Amino acid sequence: MPEPSLRRHLGLPDLVLFNISAVVGVRWLAAAAHVGPTSIWLWLLAAVFFFVPTAMVVSELAGRMPQQGGIYRWTQNSFGDWHAFLCAWCYWTNNLFYLPSLALAGVTMALYVFGSRYQHLETSSSYALTGALLVIWLVTLLNARGLGVGKWVGNTGGLCMFLGGALLVIAAAYAALQTGSATSWRVLPALDWERVNFWPQLAFAFGGLELSAILGGEISNVQSTIRRAAWISAAAIATFYIGGTAAILLLLPPDQVSIINGITQAGFAAGQIMQFGWLSPLLALLITAGIAGQLGSWVAGCARLPMVLGVDHMAPAAFTRLPVSLVFQAAASSLFLLAMHLGDDLRTGYQLLVDMAVITYFIPFLYLFLTAWKHGLRWPAAAGLVVTLLAVSFSFVPPRGVDSVWLFEAKLVGGTVLLILAAKLWFSHRLRATRA
């Protein structure tokens, strides 16, 4: 089946903002600041050994294989149809969990735009559910109009997110000049197992540059645009993470940083020092818009995977129409979101699905770097593979408070096997259907 005709709506500025919107996650700032000043070193290590190799690999592979589908097409050209399908299956399935979490984060952050007036709704399931569903479907409908319309969600989000980070850094620097730093800084990092164990999470906070390449058929001058956008946005993203973490630590000691609302805590602290009551609501507004843009970028990018699978007969032919792919994705994400709120049994089932997806999140990155190795990009491929394998290994370490380590491991391993088995059964079914 020929690929659908697509307009090339994305230029260099669009793709830079798309990358910023897709990669930057504000929750990582708070989590890193909670670890303390050591996280600055961890960010630098993650940038050198994961983010820079990812930028090198994505820019080079996109230049050699600029087709719509990105990582799916790269894997297909290097390892064949089954491995390509498994890569796309894992990438898309994991994002069915990620999209609801983004929507929930956005509607929660929106409460802080109005100060303390509506913060009691933070614990309201009905508010969270209704707001997240509305956001998911609104972003989906905008993207159904095509990237000519949908790209502005990601563009606005990327710009607002970066402006929010810049505002936080400037406010923190000014406040620190007035009252000094809230955190004691040291030149050499204080490393222990908990901090080392946290490092792969920071590395994968840099994940997302590969998303834009999935839109290869909708990018103007795709080879040069993806290369240039990857490096420009990489510099901006690394600056955001390192500068934002340092800013929070200037305003708050690590043990007082909430891993959920650390950035709003920092904004409030800066506003009090500077006597600017508008600072925290403005920061919350910019971050809320940034999260909405991030949701828009991932909705747009991930929906192209069922579309190219439809072209290859690995999904129903209806998925070659972008609105169908988008609506199906939104419906599946909504079901997972509902499972979080409707009864203990459904919540348990949802948690099992999340556990199933933990390891499969890393499978597309293994394919990404193995493809790079096969195409002669040895140094970036080796660095990316080492970090990815470390992250997989650390994923098997049970978190604190787990009642049964054996049950945790059984769910993790068994769930991963089940998810891969489901992919194999579907792949075999579609293969038989196309040969019939």
C-alpha cells in the first residue's frame, strides 16, 4: 500500500520547538533537585553518555533514512519486519500510559495558576479525570486537522516551557543574591547507591529526540532540518535541565523539594523573596502550557506509528487515515485513564499493565542504538547501549516498600513476556492475513 500523501508543514523553528516540547519534563527537575547538588553532575553525565549519542544517532539515521516512521523504518531496514513491528509496538504501547500521566500532570499544574484558591481540587478524582479527558481529546481533535494546525500546540508548549525555565533561573539568581543559596554546594559529588541508581532515570529524561523523526514525511528538507534541529534543541534542553535544577536548589534545600510540585514550590519561594505575588502563578501558567504542548507533540508523533503500520498491512487499512489513528490512540489512552479511577480491581489491572511496560520502554532504544552500530556509528551506539542496558538492569531493582520482591519480579518479567507474546501473535495474524 502506498504511503499517504502528506504536506511538509514542519520547518526548522517548528522542529526545534517540537523537540523541546517532546523531551523536557518538569517532573525531572523536581526529582533531580530532591537528590541534591550531585544531580548536576548526574545531568552532565547523562548528557555526555546518552543525550549527545542520541542526538548523533537520530540526526545521522534521519539523514540516511528520512521516510515517515522514523525509528520503525530504521529498525525495519536494519533487522526486518518482525523487529520493526516489535519496536513500534513497544514504543506506542508505552505511550498509552505516558499520555494520561501527562494530561493529569497538566490539569494538576493548572490549579496553581490561581494561587491557593483551587488547590483543594488536587485530590479530587472527578476533577482530574474530567480535566485530563478533555485535554486528551482537545489535543487529539486539533491534531486531526493536520500538522498545519496541530503543530502550534507543540510550538506554543515548547516556547512556554523554555520561557518558564528561563523565568525560574532568573528569579532564583536574583533571590539568591538577596538571601544567599538555600543549598550548600560542593565541587565534588557525594555519591551513594541511591544517587547512582537514580542516574539512568535522568538519562532517559533526555529521551524524545527520536520522536520528531517519525514525522519525516511532514518535514521540509528533512535531512538537514532534523540534523540542525537535533543539535539546537539538544543544547536548549540540556541548559533547561541543568539550569532549572540549580535554580530550584538555590531557592530550596533538597529535603524540602517535593518530587511532585517542586517547581511550583520554587516559584512560590522566589516570589516571597522578591515580593512578586504574580511570579508563582505566571510560572505555573507557562509550565501548564508547556505540558499541554508536550502532550500535543507525543499525540502527534505516536499516532503516525499506527499509520505507517497500516501502510505495511501490520494494522487495519483504516489506520492509514491519520484521524482514525489519532482517535483510536485517544480512545485507548482514555481507557487507561479511566482504569486509574474506577474501582480497586481496575486500578490493580492498570498497575499490572504499567509494570508490564517498564522493560518494554527500553526496547526501542536498544533497537535505535543497535541500528546505529550496524550503520557504523560505533561510539554513540556503544555509549547509548551501555546506558540503556544499565537502565534495564536498574528497572529490576524493586522500589522501597514492596511487600514481595518475588511477586514484583514475577510481574515485571512475566508482564514483559506477555506484552512481547501479544505483539508476536498480532504480527503473525497480520502476516497470515496479508498472504491470504
